[in-house]
Amino acid sequence: MLLPSTHPPSAIQAATAWAGKLYGPSATAIRLPSERDQNFLLETAAGEKSVFKFANALEDRALLEAAA
């Protein structure tokens, strides 16, 4: 996603932009705690929730998914 700025967006700005793109303009993004990556709770106006994650592409996928 390209944003009109000379500075890269913060993670919360990017997550909020993706929330709006995926779920509509009234969707919100709330930062969640995380050890390595950046996680956000996305919520729609209707109360639907999902987790959005920014992670290093070189990270082990099983670790990112918290799978054994």
C-alpha cells in the first residue's frame, strides 16, 4: 500500500489503513503485545474481530503462527 508521504507510516497507521481497506472505513486497529513482530486487533463496526500481523519475512512461519 502506498501512502502519500515522504516518511514511512508507523505500524499503527499502516494497520489502521489495512483495517479500513479490508473491513471498511469504520474499522479500527488496536496494538497488541508481541515479542518479535507487531500485532493488531482489527475490529469492524459490526464487532467482527481478527488479528493482523507485521512480521519479518525470514521468520519461521510456525513460530509466527504460534504452532508447535
